[in-house]
Amino acid sequence: MRCEVCGAEIRGDPYYRIIEGGRMTVCGRCAKFGSTDWDPNRVLPRVRRPPAPRRPRNEVEAAESLEPVEDYGAKIRKARQRMKLTVEDFARMIREKESVVKNLEKEELTPDRKLATKIRNALNVDILEVGEQTAAPARARPTGARTFADLIKQATAKDEEEEET
Ligand SMILES: [Zn+2]
């Protein structure tokens, strides 16, 4: 253990002194700089932080990565028509405004989880799916065709590498 004031190795028991308002562990020579002792065995009370609201991890991830499926508007409309429901009927069924249903079917409204759940319960169609980006990051990467210039650049870079070794 080293003295926090002079940096010398402390032989024997260190002195715990409050020096210039700070808690210092010091050697016998530097102990005179402090007037008060502090107790190293007393644990400082921790600063309390308000607990963060906890949600199961998988739920959070799922909520973030859900995206409407392709043609969800058409899917809703077809399912609704299959059940012989008018827009009005269906809107009443899921307790939404008719305009909500119309906009959903036109895909001018992106359903959130709550709405999607109601639609699934009413029509038995899933209109949200786990987003591709989070599910398969490798596929989300653009795989544009390489240009001739890129190939030349690559070839040159490779040559340089070989020269170095
Ligand atoms: Zn010292």
C-alpha cells in the first residue's frame, strides 16, 4: 500500500486521515497533514437511483423489431371479407374508428402491437412479423453488384498486401 500524499510505501498500519476534505490513506509522516481520521470500515451509503422499469428482455426486443408484413392491408381486407364483415362491423369488433380500418387496409396506417393483436384476435391474421433487420442482420446488408472499378481496387490492394509480406 502506498501513501496517497507522498507516494511512499506504507510500512505497518496506514493512517486514515481527512486531508483537505478528502479521505486519504497516508503514511506516518503525512498523517500530520490531516486533522481528522476516517473509518475505512464504514461503507459509504450508496447513491440511490430510482429503479428502472423492468420488462422481460425478449419482450422488449420483440417490440422493437416487429414490422408489418407485406400487403398487410390486403390481408386484413381479405380476411374481413372472408368473414363477411363490413368495414363498419369490423371497426366495431375491434373497437376502432372506421377510418382506422380504412387506413389500415390502404396501408396508410401502420398498426402497432396493440392494434395488430386486436386484428389477429378478430380475423386470425398476423400482420406483424419480426423485422428482418434484427432477425437476420447478415441479410440486411446491401449486396450490390461490384463495379469493375471495385474489382480493380480490390486486386490492387491484394497486390500491395502480397508485396509487403
Ligand atoms: Zn506520505
